[in-house]
Amino acid sequence: MTRRSLLLSSILVALLLGGAALYLSLRPVPVATGPTPSPKASAKLRVDVDRLQVNGLRVVGLAPGRERDQLRTLSVVNRPSPEWEEGLLSTFRAQGGQAIKQMNLKKVDSFVWIHDGLALFVESVIVSLKGDQNRETTFRVLVDAQNGKILQHWDQPIVESPNPRENFRIKLDPRYHEE
């Protein structure tokens, strides 16, 4: 084999591999939809197309102009359950351990959230955690209404000192203040 034919064959192989890689990268990737709801579970959904609600809850994340069409073909992948609170609290217990003294959950809202093509029942919650040094932090989370898993969080946690004034006082040296 001559150098020229060897060079041409290596260029051809590189072009074929590059073309295959480009084809695979441009091909749509199937989205994992999770567990498919059973037909009996889907029958329990009460969809109000005029009010854009499912089971009396508003739907967030619909494509503008196609809301009604999306609602007609909507399939939700989870079901609301009262155990979501315990699931969320157990997550914080597992992460914080003995350092967490007190945990408070304040439910703000319930709605159906369409995200990445999936429809989920979710809860919006304000979480307050108090540590073993009486420092408190508060933040917001979006939680799966079935199992209590955190889907999204925001509001950067701010750790508050139990006695903020202790840091502002000027500590005087007792040598200069004799009584």
C-alpha cells in the first residue's frame, strides 16, 4: 500500500466516524418518562380545560397557545399522598443527623407542574431548620407530592445567629477600665 492510499483510507475512516458521531448527537434522545400510570389511575383525573386545572389544582408549565391541547392529552406520573411530609423530613434527618434540633414545614401551594414533558403533582414548601447551636435557616423547596423528594430548591439558606447583637458590641480590654 502506498502512502497516498493509506492517507486516503485513514481520512475516509475519520469522515465515517465523524459522520456517525454527528448523526448520533443530532438524533433526538428518548426521554425516560418513569412509571406509566395505569388506566384506572388516569381515569381518576378530573381535567377542567376551561380553568386549566387538574383535580382542582392549577397547572404550571403549559406551552403558551397550546394549553387546552396539552391538558386534553395530559398524563400525570405520580399521585398525591399524605406521606410526602414524612419523606421530606426523613431526607433532612438523614442529611443533618443530630445537628438538627427542630424542623418546620409550611405548605405554601399545591399544583401540577409540567417539566421536561412530564406532569407531576407537586407541593411548594417553606422549610425552617434549627441547628444544635440555635441557628436557624429557612429556604423554599418544590417537592414531589407522592414521596417527598426535593425536585427544586431556591432562596439561598441564610443562617441566622441566635443573638445577633453579640457580634456588634465592642469588646473592651479590662486593663484600661478600672473601677
